[in-house]
Amino acid sequence: MGAMELPLVVGVDGSEPSRQAVDWAVAEAARHGLPLRLVYASLWERYEGAGPAADEEPSERAVAEHILGTATERARRGDPDVKVSAEVVPDGAVPALLRESHHAFAVVTGSRGRGELAGLLLGSVSLAVAGRAHCPVVVVRGDKAGLAGTHERIVLGAGDPSSGGEEAVRFAFREAEVRGCTLDAVRAWRRPARDTVPHPLLTGSPEHHHHQRASEELDAALHDAATDHPSVRLRRVTVEGSAGKVLVARSAAADLLIIGARLRHGHAGHHLGRVAHTLLHQADCPVAVVPQRA
């Protein structure tokens, strides 16, 4: 099964953020020509027969199938041409979506789940899945313009050699190409606390040298994907500042923000650093976290 045939998987639970995730995923599936797979994670099988009599209250299975049916109808109304399948999976939300991530183009979640306090900035399920999945994870969040995709711009946090971003770069170029929109590739750099000019024979300020180095790193990170996607309108941006703050500010004029996360060995999955946490909690548009294989 080729990458373009893999489904776009959405975790649904009947919450408002979950409905937003379904709407976003329908449009994304249509852009890429992908089937959409809706998954409701439920532990009902483990509890069947242990609860009250069937006529006293709806069973967990009935609730799950109602939520899944409603989400399926919503997806089909959103775009009748997108092929939609749905399944109730007898497992917890995190293990179910992590298992789905082995065979998905991407996993899409809402920013919060059913039963989580509205005051929480990001749900535990979204955070756990984004930190451990084997495919890109999109957490659908942000303001109306960001959710509607009206900016015609996506932002890639790129260029830091330590962030492991090659697959994030390729994901960003594919997104920009199918959307026909501008790609802003942003490399934020910080000046070290104790800074000197690197060599007495070199002219120019320390800022100039850091800016130059950031530009070279950004060019190197983008080179192969830019060559493979010549039609993409690319803007290279190097800016001094904290990557989290710089990217959150730029998310206000973006339809999607994309960052890489390096996969670590072992079952713990990849490490979500401070920048990823900041964006998943504060961005004004959906955020895609793309794992980088070792």
C-alpha cells in the first residue's frame, strides 16, 4: 500500500473539538485524494454484562455507534466524494490511535476530548498521541480563520539541525503543493549569552554571523524538497528570537503550522520538546507534528 493510499485517520469522541477535527480532516482528505477513517476508541467490550440492565441506560456500545454514525454523516455532508469508513475500537484512545498511526497518512485529533475540562489548553490524548505516533499527527486547534484555511499560507518551523526535520520539510512541501499556497520556512535563532565575533579577520557584527549561519542551515534543510517541488512558492525566513514565540506569532496568519519531532528508540516514542509543547498549546491554527525516523 503506497503512502498516498493510506487513510487519514480521525479520532472521534462526540466533543466539539472532535467535530472540528472531522471537518478539517474531510477537507484534507479531499485535497490529497485520500480515504477518511473515523475511529471511536471504546472499552465497552471489557464491561459488557457488568453494568446496569440494558433497558436502564444506553450501553457504551450504543453511545459509541451513535457518535460514530453522527461523525460519519457529518463527514459525508462535508464532501460526498471522500470515501469514509468508521470503526469502534475496543481500546483506550491513546493506544488505539497509536496503533492506527502505523498504517495512516496522518492521525488527526481535536485539541481536547470529551469529559476533559474546558479550561485545559490541550487534552492529554492529543499530547500523548502527538508525542508517540509513527506518522504525522495534526492537532486541530486555533481561531476561525486558521480552522477555515483562508490565509493560503502554511508555516514550517525548519532549519535547526537538532530538530530532525527532513520528513517535516517534505510533508510541508507536499501540503503547500496540494493547497497551491505559500510556504513560509522559518528558522529562528538565538544569540548566545556570551557572544564574540568568531574570528578577528572576519568583518561584520556577531548578529550578522548568526544570521548568516541560520540562513545556510535553512537553505541546506530545504534544498532537496525545494528541488523536488519547484512549483511551491517558498519564502525563507530567518529571525532572531525564541522559536516557540516566533512560530506562535506567525501561526496567526497561517492555515497549518508544521514541525518535526525526532523519534527515539524504545516504546516511549519521540520527544516533544519545549517548542512543540508551546505550539500545541498556543498556536492560532492546526499544528502538524511530523516524526523523523532515526
